[in-house]
Amino acid sequence: MQLINMPQISNIKPLKLTKYHFNNSRDKLSGYFKFHTTFILDNYMTIPQGFYKYIQECKISGGELFFTGSGGDNLYLPFEEVVHSDIDMMLVPDNFQVVENATLVAAEAIQYIVEDNKSHPGYVMLYQELTDGNGESKRHPVASSTMLQFLKQSSFKELREDYKLVTQLGPAFTYERSKSTQIPDELRIQKTIVNEDYVVALKCNFWPKEVDGSKKLLGIEKMKIIGCHLVATGYEGSSKKSTEWRYSFSVMEREIARSLNLYQRKTFLIVKSLVNLHATRPRILVGYLLKTCLFSMCEKIPPRYWTRYTISSMVFEFMNQLIINLVQQNFPSYFITENNLVDFKGRDHLRETARQLVQIRRELIEYVQKCEMHFRPKFADAFARFEPIIKELRNSNGNVNCFIEFYRNMACACIQHADTKEAYRYLSESMLYGKFKAKISLKRDILISAKLLLNSVIDSNMGKCSKVLQLILDIYDCFKIPHDSDYDVFRKSY
């Protein structure tokens, strides 16, 4: 299959490490000005304060329970109107010991011995030494079906009340439940049956030699303290798939994901929303591949370069890297770089996904608008708030009028809906552009909006007046609006 409209990957240049403060250079593929694109992306992917709640692991009878996946990583899409994720849980039983060499263990413990079967990096065989009738010790391969039997044990009965086993996919067993009492608040959906995916993982009592020890996001010493696990799934296409096990670094991945700053997280969520809606046929770019690519980017680009001014540059770079990986048919695992996560996928499928990404990247804002209409169906017309900025996307002459107009419109809309907190935020952020040349009429409109906000606050809550008065005085100074009689009144009142 020919890849339509695919740029040569040799022409995709690496991101230059600059802070891009108010950078208004033009993206070559889309033709968008990066500053304007960043503004839209930042305001599209808003994350409500307190939306993500860190869920800690807990001890249970016979083992330990970890919340993993996008829920545990706090990397699920922050759109409350649509359910986007099951709840992923990893069960680590206490009575299994995974070692490289056989050792003496307690009578109640079950010992498995790891052996590299050379079939594919990141996969191993597990054996259990058993004594036959003649007293001879022999190694027997441990099948993945062992874990299903483990889930049926009474030691985990408290986790399965009102559960129904729906399906098995890879190492995960999906249970369906109707109760929501134990579901975290941010994932609880009333009158909706939420599926929970359980993976039984065995803690390794050793550190795999295959792991790349040069990774900086956690550091090798912390990685060894956290440790890794084995899950019961074999390499796709392997003749020994039923008895192969894969290394799992879910707990380490969760530590990295939770350490991301706001704009690393926003970059990931913007790309995830685009891929989940617009690059699904075929479904190649699952969440794990996106997360792996993000970690590789974070490894190369320090956190200080991920800011509110660089979001568009990071989104474009993220998509560039995804396209390169797809065209080269290579997604290296973050922890075991020799493990290509897509080498069993068809070449045509990978290149078709790359073609879709090129199209999304070329018309990014149009696709973001479709995402917002899908993920926020109650606010289908809300994208109109970006019209002043969209008009300038490809035709900017360097002025900031469109941004100030955006803040004025949003502040007025919030005041009309008595949302004084959001109105205050928009008016405060408008002052970011105070040092730039802009129409004096727009600057005065910001001041008028602040006065309207003061009236609204006086009508509803006298306690916030001083804060708004200070905002009004700051707007006078920031936008260099000549002081008038109103200014003197506000100064005396403050």
C-alpha cells in the first residue's frame, strides 16, 4: 500500500530545546502559527482542579492490589460527559516467588524459576520444580491458565462480590459489576455498569538483565527498589505462547506518569483524544504505545521545556515521533529497548495509521474541534469561542488582539452565568498580553468587563471585592490605560 501524502521522515527535524516564550513561528506542515495553536490547545484540554485523585495500592488478603492503566496513571481523558476507561487492577499474590535460580522457600510458598527462551526480548518461560514418584526433581512449564485458577481462589473472594467474569484478553480478566461503592469518585458513573480488568502479576525477586539501566526518569536504583513483575501472556505468534510470560513494569510506569508536570500531561491527553477518535481504523495506537512514546520524549526533553507556551511544539513533536515509529515499524519498549512493541503488526496497517496521523497533524485545529464536539456533546457550539484566534492561525501579523478578544468574550460569558471565579481567571490571564501592542478599544473592553465583574461580586459576595478591585487596578497599569476618576475611586476603595 502506498502511503499517501506522507512526508519523508528525514525531513522531520528534532525539536530544538528552547522555551518558546511567545514564539510565533509557523509550523511547516500545517501552516499554523505555533503561538495561536498553543493558545487553542491549552484552553481545549482543561483539567478541572482536583479532577485526578491519586489512588494508592492496598494490602488485601493473600496479596497486594495496585491500580494501574490510565486510571492508576491519572492519564485518562478529563471529559466528564463520556466514559473512557475501565478500571485496571493488578493483583500481586504473596505466596509466589519468582527467582533466577532455585532456592529454599517457606513451605507455603510456590517457587517459579525464570528461564530466557530467546524467542523475543521481554518474554521468558516459567518453570516449577516438582519431584516425581522416583524422587527425581523435574522442571515443568507453568501455563498462563494458572492465573485464572488463582483468581477463583477464596483468598480474593472479597474482590469479586457481585462480579461476573465477562471475557479474557491476554493476561487480563474482565469482570462486570453494577455496584459503584468501591469505584473512585472520578471514575464513578451513575447507573452505568463499569468493567474492571484484573491482571495477576508475580513479583520478580531479581532485576532483569535486559532492562536499559540508562533511563533517567526514575533512575536505576529507584527502579530496582520498585521492582518489576511477570504477567501471563506470550509473544504474539510464538509457538510457546501458552507458556510464555512477559515482564511488566506497570508500577514503575505509574510512578513516572504521576511525576509528569501539567503540560507533559496535557500534551499526552491532547494527542490521546485525537488518536482515540480519529485514528482507529485500524486500531494500532493503543494507550500503552502512546504512553511509551511520551516517556521517550520526556527522557530527551527536560520538564522545564514543557510549558504553557510550548504545547503546540510538543504536540507536533509527539505526533512526529509517532509517525516516524509507524513508518519505521518500530516502537521500542521504554524499559527494554530491544523489545519492538509492534513487530507483529502488519506493515500496511502501520503505514495506514501513519497516513491518518499526517492528516490529523496537517489539519490539527479542525480535528480538535471534532474532538470537543464528541467529548463535550453538551457544549457542541463552544468551539466558537476560538473564532478570533482561528482567523489568525495562518494569517497572523504578530498582534495579540485575537487573544485579548478571546478573554473579553469568555469573561463576559462567565459573568452572564454568574461564574465569577472563571471570569476572574480569564481577566487575570488577559494581562499576559499587556506588554504587547493591541487595540486600545480592546484594552478598555477588558477594563469594562472587570467593572462588570465587580458589580456581579458586590451583588453576590462582598468578601471578594478587594480581590477584584486589585484586578481592576492591575488592568489599568498592565494595559497602560490612562488614570481617570474611576481609577481614583477604585484606589480609595481598595
